Amino acid sequence: MTARRGPWRGPFSLRWVAFVLLVWPALAAAQVQTNSTTTPLGRALMAERNGAYADAAMQYAAILKLQPASVGALLGMEHVLPRLDRRAELMPLVERALAADSTSVGILGVAVRAFATAGQSDSARKYVERWSAGAPKDDDPYREWLEAATQSRDLLQARLALDLGRQRLGAGALTIERAELLQRAGDVAGATEAWVVVVRATPPFRDGAVGALAQLPAAQRGLSRETLQKDGSREARQMLGLLLGRWGEPAEGLAMLRAALPPDPEGATALLRSLFDELHGRVDRASRLAGAATLEAIGQRESGPAMAQTMMAAARAFADAGDERNARRVLAVIAASPAVPGGMATAASTTLLEVLIAEGKPAEAERALGELGSKVDVDEHDRLARRVALAWVRSGDLSRAEQLIVRDSSVQGFDLRGRLRLFRGDLAGANDLLKQAGPYDEEREQALARVTLLTLIQAIGVDSVPALGNALSALERGDSARAISGLAALATTLKPGGAAETRLLAARIALATRDTAGALRLLHAADAKEAPAARAAARLDIARLSIAAGRPAEARSELEQLILDDPESAVVPEARRLRDALRGTIP
């Protein structure tokens, strides 16, 4: 089984931590001059730092020849020789160092690691005991031995180091190392029990313990789960809640965690944050919903602006996950809370209104708009009123929609009021209001749509066409199929100019729904000489469809005919551009 670094080891093992801790006191004076390379050890360290390992080894060896007990040079050799695949050269150097000084902690540390790595457990034990004799309450000798044996994948020697250390120091020693070793050895139940012991003794190690158990293969997770459930302690249930979140059972994990939260708000919030950090960024709906619920649970344990911000984030998370009901519930709590600052309560009310619109509840949205009252400025109130009016349109109540925006004199207000008249089939009234809105808008698409409607109204040339209103109302409600069929049927009753513009609009709706075949039929039907503007636009769209279908020759022919037949059309510049681009693709 491959050795795995423990959750608190970081990117470096204890061996390199020891390197830093042991070299520093031995070289305090030399380190001042290391960068200037005025000392042999300084030059050797600089060579190692620059990646010149062979040169560094040569310089360290030269130092050790004169000073066999130089801790800095010995540690340097321990570091660079494995990189040169010359590990065997270290042992003679260790033996010479021990002969010169068998009491130095730095030398004993290198000896323990060297003998353990070489599989010489008796020698490693000898020097561990010598090291421990000078520091009988220190677990570093046994930890160094265990770590070196583990990295060499010698689990029997690692177990020996662990058992001797706990025998000498007590059952409370080396608990993290014990849990790691049991997990490496495949004892899932034992490792899980050991991690609970670690967390119970040292709660800050919980995330590390969970991180270690989270790495268990899927086949072994059930045994770990059973072990934690059997333990039943608060610590075990907290760990299981976090693990379930990592193992793809976020809802169950949150339920388990909430039932095991500590009574103090700070501790509970820290645990919930750990789960949220794990779920944040996941795209599956279950994780997103659990993440939103976790944020809400955190917000419930906060107060003031912090509570409001967290609850707002929870509401947005619910809405993003498609759970408008819970989003609305959380937003209502924020908006009604007297402890929430006014601006944030207003933001919550505004967001609540948006959620109600998304849910298709215009009456509730209108009530929320009324509650906002003067809390928002006039422009924002009008914008929200237009949103609610459209919600009423989608529910089929045009009268209520018109009442909401009757005093809206903005460009967008005139535009929407004109559309509402059009939905009733009142082309004359729609024409007047859309003209008052003008050809310009902050949103270019809105302005283009308005010009399209004015062109259609003028081409039809009558004051009232209920069938057109019905078709456009269906489109606003999202019923594209009904809108297309209604427009196509209406076109058969209109004069050629109006019929062509109506079919062109129906074709573009079909294109938006990716009904290419239906769009082509309608575009060809809109190609009428009595309606040159509609004919040119239809031909341009037909050419674009030919290009998309990989038929450039047909597209070029269509474009050239368009340019010849309607040279004054507004779409001719675009037709010329496309034709010129196609010239390089057709032999």
C-alpha cells in the first residue's frame, strides 16, 4: 500500500521540517553569510538552492571530511544524495558522525531516518532510544522513526515505532500517527475509531481527520459510516455529516450535522461553514440545495448585517437551484426582520418580488411592489411595475397590466403600453404609443423589436386585428408554436405587404425555436414583390441559412439576386459583405 502524507504534513514531511529546525541553530552564524557564499557551508547551501546537487554534495562531503559531526553538512547530504540516486553513500557518513558525536539531536535524527529507510529497524530503534533518553517526554524520536518507515512503505517497522512510542509515552501519544497508520494498513474500522479519538482530544483536527477519511475508496466508506454511527458521540456524528457531504450525500450530511451541532453559535457556525465550503462550487442540484440550506442555517445563528447578508446569499442560492419557494420564504424573513438594515431589507423585498414574478405569481408580486412603496426611487419602482405588468400579461390579465403602468411616461413605459394595446389587437393605439417611445432605447434589441412592430403595423394598414394580438400574446406567454401558427393563418387574410411582414415575423420566431424547415417555408412565402423590404430581409435570412447548411453557392446566388432586385434596401450592405466573404470559398 503506498505511503500517504498525513493531513497535517502539508507539502513537506517531518523530515524536512526537522531539516529546518535542526540546521538553523547549528548554522546561526553561518546563515548570516550564506547569501554571500563566504563560508564553505554557505556555498554548499547556495549550490543546493540553485539545483546544482552534484556540486552541493561535493562541497558537503568536503566539510564532513574535516568536520564529520557537522549537522548542517550531514543534513545537506541527506537532502541531496537521494536526488542524485546515491542514497547508499549516506550511511558511512552517518556512522562517522555518530562516532564523533553520539549525543547530537541533529545527528541522531539523521541516523534514525537513515537506518529506518534502509530497513535496519534494530539500529533505528537503538538511536531512537538514545535520542529519547535525553528527552523522555518528547515524541519526536518515535514520530521521525515512524515517518521514515512509512515513507519507505515498511508498515511493520512503522507499527513497531508506533507501539514502542505509545508504550513509553502513554496511550495519548502519537494519536494522529496511529490513525494514519491504521488507514494505510487498510484497517478502516480501526482508523475511523482512531480519528474520532483524535478529534475528541483535539477538536481543531476535525477537518484533517475528515479529509483523511474522505479519501477512502467507495467500497470502504460503508464500514467507516457504520463505525461512526456505532460510536454515536457528537464528534462522530459531526464527522459523519461532513463526510457525507464529501461523499455525494449532501442533504443527509446536512441533516446529520445539524443534529450534532455544538450549543455555542461560533462552534456551530464553524462546522456549518466547513460543510458549505465543501459544497460550494458543485453544480449538481442536490449539492446546490444543500449549500443553500447550509447558508440559511448559518444565517440563523448570526445577527444584524451579517445575518442579512448570509440569508440573502441563501435566498439567491435557493433561487439559482430552482427552489423559488424556499427562496421566497427566506427573503420574506429578511424583509420582515426589524434587525435588518433598511437598505438590505429593501434589497430583499426587491429580490422577493423578482422571485414571485419568476414563479408566475403576479398578484403576490404586485402586493410586494405595494409594500416597497417609496423605499425605492421612481425609476426603480417603474421598472419593477413593468416586470409585474408583464407577469400579468403572461397570466392573461391585460387590464391589470395596463393599470399598473398607466402613468409610466418613460421610453420603456410607452413601449410596453404600446405592446399591451397590440396584444388587444388595437393597432392604431399601439402605433401611437410605440411612436412616442421613439426609435432609440438603452437596450438595442428592444429598439429593434419596436421598429419591427411599427413596420408590421404599417404594412398591415388597418386599425384593429384581434388575431394579431392573440398571436403576439401567445408569444409573450412563451407559446411559440401557437404564435407561429396564428401569424401564418393571419397572413392568408391580409394584403400582400402585410402578409409578407407577418410571415417574416413568424419565420424569425421559428428560427429562434430552431425550426429551420418551418422558417424556410415562411421565408420563401414572404418573398413577395409587393413587399420589397420584407422580400429583401427574407432573402438575406435564406442566404444565411444556406451558409449554415454548408451550401455557399446557393447563398451567393440568393445574395446577388437580392442586390439586383432591391438595391435600395437597408439590408444590401450586409448582403454585399456576405457575398464578398463567400467569393473566396466558391471556385
